[in-house]
Amino acid sequence: MPGFAMSDFSMSGPSLRRLDPERYRRRVQLLAEMAEAQSLRTRVALRRARMDRLREIIAERKRIA
């Protein structure tokens, strides 16, 4: 799954200024939560890959011994 950058969701110029303050605040909060979720998925995937590799190493050592 490809990642995303905050710039993928950003609005520019006058269209951003047309949002009312509450809607703008909710939008910024949503984008922050989406970025945090993506970061968490990345960390979990790295941790899972590390654990899988450790399991492979342990299993290999057991086969050799």
C-alpha cells in the first residue's frame, strides 16, 4: 500500500480560506489523524518483519542443532 504525504491532501490558495474555522479545524485534525495512522502502520509493519526474521533465525538454529 503506497503511503501518502500531507501535501497529497492539502488545498491551496483561496479555496482553503473559504472554509469556515470549524470545518478547517476538523479537516486539519483529520489529516493529522490520517498521518498518525500511516505512521503507526509503518512502525507495526517494520516490527512484524523484524519478528518474522527472528523467528526464521531461531527455527534455522534449531534445525542445525
